[in-house]
Amino acid sequence: MDRRGSWSEREGLGAGMGGFLDAPFVAPEAGALRAAGATHAVYGIPFDGTTFFRSGSQHGPHAIRDASEQFLPYHFDYDVDLAEAVTLVDCGDAAVVPGSAARTLEAARRDLGEIHAAGAMPIVIGGEHLVTIAGTAALAEHTDGPLGLVVFDTHLDTAEDIAGERLTYCSPVSRTLELERFSPENTCLIGIHGPANTRDERAWAEEHGVRVYAMSEIEERGIAAVTEEAMAAAWRGTRGVYVSYDIDCLDASCAPGTSGAEPGGLTTRELLRAVSVVASSGYTAFDVVEVAPQYDPAGITATAACRVILDMLAGAAG
């Protein structure tokens, strides 16, 4: 990663989009990643083919990379310079197959497997929440033992299917829990609320024993306490934890640029507090999804997504 410790050291300022935080582009191939000494790899999955309301998250990876131009690798809150703490690369985007969720997920799973094989940590940027399925599947294939799952979201995303389709942006949790490595007792959903969750999805979570932390509980107990408990549950008896941040977990005032923007969610400050807990607890891979920039001319949603990524890296390194 370009060691741009100050604005005066940064080359090409405003010259156009490069890799996330000016990270060099490296192909998602294990040999190339090893040669680059990569410890972390950003990987975009610009797919939103199953979104049936406010589509546009296919543009999320571009928007997140573009928004990262405003940040430096030094993080004041953690007193960490990411240019020194990690070797970050950008593996570009998945080879999306228009109209085919299954083939897109398979292509992404293969690429993410290469990142794992190189010993680097994948950082997936979406794209709709469906893309989490590629992330969890790749992690399951490259981990010897059980895994935990923590999801920050307004919605349960435990749908069995939508009109018979099993691969949808409403089903990343249910599909992940069909993988052998993941189990409901190590799965926690944080931030659930509002009138866009179905009774069937709630029943599915209850029947399978998935722990759901509603916004009402977060308001009562505080986001830090809830996240600490969730991470402890995810790590109990497991070998790794996958964390998924659906940006619509934020209140619509904090993240209007998403397909499921709703009032009543987390503030950005609360989410970043949760991120600090996640980072200090440890994690194995993560994603940030559902940024749909065309609904947010000011770009605050993509900026919030950038902060999640930067805080995850700095918090773990600090």
C-alpha cells in the first residue's frame, strides 16, 4: 500500500479511482498474492441481480473505492498506520455473470479461495447481501473446524426462498447455515427492527436457534455490551468468525444510499463502537455490502462503509 502518511506525500490526488485506499491491484491468484506479500485483500462483487426494491448496489464497490480517496492510512483513534501494520492489496471485482446469481457466486468463491490459500484475509465489498454467501462458502472451504457468523443488519435475511428462488439478497443467513462449518448456536444477528421483516423469517430464526439482537435490546443494553456477547457466542468452540456488515443496519439518516434504508437503526457512532469490539475480539474475514450510491448524492453511505473497513483493520492492528 502506498505509504501516504501525509497529504503532501500522496501522489495523483484527485486523479481518478485506484485501488481501495490506493492499494495496488493484484490478481486474485494465490501465487501473485504471495509474491506481493499481501496480508489483506479487498475484493468487490458488484452484483445486485436479485434485488427487487431500490436496486443499484452493483455500483457499491466502485463507490467505496472512490470514497476511500479521502482517507489516509493513519487512524487517529487507534494510533495505527495501516501502511505499516498491514500489506493491503486490491483484487478488483468478481467476474459477474449477468442474470445468474449461482454462476456469479461460484466465480467469487473461487477467487476468494485463492485469497485464503495465499494466507491473506479477504475483505469483500458488495454488491447486495447475497454476496456474503460467496464469502462464507470460501471461508468454510479453507477452515478446518466450526465457524461463527455475526451479521449487522436491519433485516433478518433468513428467507428460505423468494418466489421459489433460494439465492436472493434475503437469504444469506439461511444459505450460510446450510454449510457444514456454520451452526445456529454460533450465529448472531445485530440491529434487527422494523416492518420489512417477515413473520416467516422470524420463525426461521427462532426455530433454528439463531440469536437475534433487536434494536430495542441494543437501546436498553448498549451496542458495546451486545456486540461483546455476540462475538463471544460466535467464537465459542469455533476456529474462525465471519462478520457481515449490511450498511442498512445504519439509520436511514446515516446511510440513505442503500436498497433497504429504514429509520430507527444504528447511528454511525454506534456502529463504529461495535466495530471496535469486533476488531478487538478477533475475526477471520468480513464484508461490507448494500451500498447503492445513486440514492446518496452526498456519498455519506460509501464513506461510512469505508470507515467500517478502516476501523476493522486499525482496531485489529492496534
